[in-house]
Amino acid sequence: MKNNSQRTFLTVSELNAEVDLLLKETLPLLWIEGEISNLARPTSGHIYFSLKDNKAQVRCAMFRNQCLRSHCNAENGLKVQLQVRIGLYQARGEYQLIVEKMEEAGTGALQKAFEALKIRLSQQGLFAIERKKSLPNYPTRIGIITSPTGAALRDIIHVLNRRCPHIPLLIYPVAVQGEQAVPDIINALQQANSNQQCDVLLLARGGGSIEDLWAFNEAAVAHAINESLIPIITGIGHEIDFTIADFVSDQRAPTPSAAAELATPNKKTLLDTLYSLNQRLRLQHQKTIAIKQEKLIGLNYSLKRHNPTNHLKQQTQYLDELDIRLKYSLQQFLTTQIMHLQTLEQRLLAQSPQQHLAQQQKQLQIFNLHLHNVIQQKIEHQQQKLCTLSAQLQTISPLATLQRGYAIVQTNKKIIRSVKQLKGDENIIIRIADGNIYCKINELIPLSTKDSRTNIK
């Protein structure tokens, strides 16, 4: 995929691949009927042909494995019923049908009976999702209903021994095709439910034609599966094979081996899950520690910010600021008075008569006296204010509190505010005005008790 400025371009190959995937995921496996024409048989063993009716045609491909399993010999002009998937031949960009199963149109009676029974049982609610039972996550015993001589049983046992060899198996041998198959399967289901020795049942057989699998399309078998109290997993035929039993069962698997995998947990998966949970637990533990550490740092910062020593320093600094402002105010006042005195002296010199000079000298004396009184009053006022502030500062000082007979109890530099913070035989430090007392607690008695004594030795 190429990106040019704001546009995103697909190559033709990428586009065809996307369309092919969309067709396969969107359209289900379906049946189609028509006449074979333009049949080609290359040496690969695949066959290619067109399927047509009187109005249209479509290209089809049937690969070697499906050809070997088919009982129908494809010929031009033969009318057939095909089970197909919709796909795209990417090299030419042409859509085509991928054939999974081929039957002659004249032999489609079983398929019609299958569809009719499927509709009838669906209307009766046997396929309803809410009626399906959950599979056990960790079964203690697994029941297997299948032919004792078939390859399906060997495949199931091989998978179970590989995934969970510790789980015991209980085999219910039955015929899986022929006249005896239906009563055998029903009796096995009833016997398993009567004994209640298994947590889950596997109903399985290998692949075959629709005739071979017909025992699993009988209504009696469907009702027996529906009445089972034990969860049932079906693994009948191959991935493309669907039976009525698959729709009624609690879980359908594409093959017997896949049914065994659905019934059991994978040992490696369990170990991986345990490792993942351990990692998550460790990460959560580390996260919790980090959060607690961050909270502790915040509490330490808050403790330092509200420390009485810091408050005392703030008050001392404020007192120094007041002292500086007082000195500055006095200096300004003295400067103003001196300037005023100089002005008067200049005016005195400007007036030379002796009488006026004498009056001015008297006035000057009065001014000097007034100035002295004002300065004295100002100094006394500021000294009184300074004493008041000093007394206030002394009042809020923790040292003054200790001088009045109080004490501070602490352990390892931690202030004790409640007896709940202490325990018996614990060492404490009692700080008084002129030193520290190291003590050991003998008994703790809260004030709420009748005896409010606290013995300390």
C-alpha cells in the first residue's frame, strides 16, 4: 500500500486480495444447482468447469482433495448439486465458486430431507442458544461416544493425551453408521446421563458421504442430545460436514480432534495464563508501592510546610521587617524636621530686626521642644509596639509551652498524639523545657477507662 500526500493507494493485487477475503468472510457455505460445462482436468488433479443454467453461468474450481473424496464423476452436461464457498481468482480478478462437495442433482433427496428436518427442529427450539449448556473449564472426566475401531477415537485419545493426560476417559462404543447406529447413540447418551460420571461428552466420527453421516441427522438422536444434562461437543466428519447433531449440541467442532481440543484446557495455555497473572500481580504490587511512596513524600512535604519552626522563622522575619520600617520612619521624620528648621533659620536671617529675631528665637525654642516631645512620644510608641509583638511571638512559641510545664512525647522523631499510636514495652522520649527524658512504657490506659493512670518505668 502506497501513501502519496493525503491519498492512500492500493495495488491491483492488494485490492483483489481484499475482495477475496471479503467474499469468503461475508458469504457462508451454500448449496447451488446447475449443469457442468467447459470441464477441464489438468495433471494437478484439480478440475475446473462452468456451472450454468438457462440464463447465466459461473466459473468453478474443485481441488484435488475434494475430487478424491467425491462419489460423483464430473462430466460435461451433468446436472449437479454443489456445496461451495464464494471466492475470487485474484490473478484475473474474476469471482469463482470453490467446490467442497459435489452430488448429482437426482440424488439430492437426502439433502432436502436434511433441510426439512433442520427447519422443523429449529421451529421446535432445539437449536436455541439459550438452551445450550456451558462447557466445563476443567473437566474431571471426559466421555467419548464413537466407534471403538474408528480413526476418530485414536485421534481424540492422541489429542487428549497431549493436552491433558491426567484427565480420565470413559468410552461408550457405538456403531456410527447403519441401522444399529441410531439406537446405539441414543442408548449411550442415556447411559452417560444416568451414570453422571462425566463432565462433558464427545460425540464423534470420521468423515464420509451424507449417507454415511445420516445417523447423526435423525430426529431421535437430535432429541436425545437435547435432553442430555451433560454438555455435548460434536466432532462429526470434516470441517465442511454439518449434521443435525451439530446444531443441537452445545458446541460443534469441525473434526473429532478439534472436539478433543475444545473439551480440554491446553497445559501450555494454563502455564502461560499463570505466568501472565503472576506478571500482572507483580506489576500491580510495584504500582501500589510507587503510589504509597508518592503519598509518603507528599505527607513529608506537608509536615515540613506546617513545621512550627518554619512559622517561628516567618514571625521573626516579620518582626525584623517592622523594626526596619520603624527606623526608616524615624529617619524620615527627623529629616523632615531638620529641613523645616533650616527653612526657619533662613527666614530668620532674612529678617534682621532684633525684636523679630528674639521672637523667632523663642518660636524656635518652642519648635525644638515640640520636636523633642514628638520624637520622644514616637519612640515610646514604637518601643511599646515592639514589646507587644515580642510578647505575642513568645506566646505562640513551642518553647514557651514547654516552660509552662508541658511536655512533648515522641518515638523516633514521630510526635505521639494518642495512646493508640503506642504499644507496651515501647521506648519513648519525653521532651521538657530543659532536656529529654528516655522512658519505656509499662502500661497504657486510655482516658475512657475508669483508671486513668499511665505507669511508666
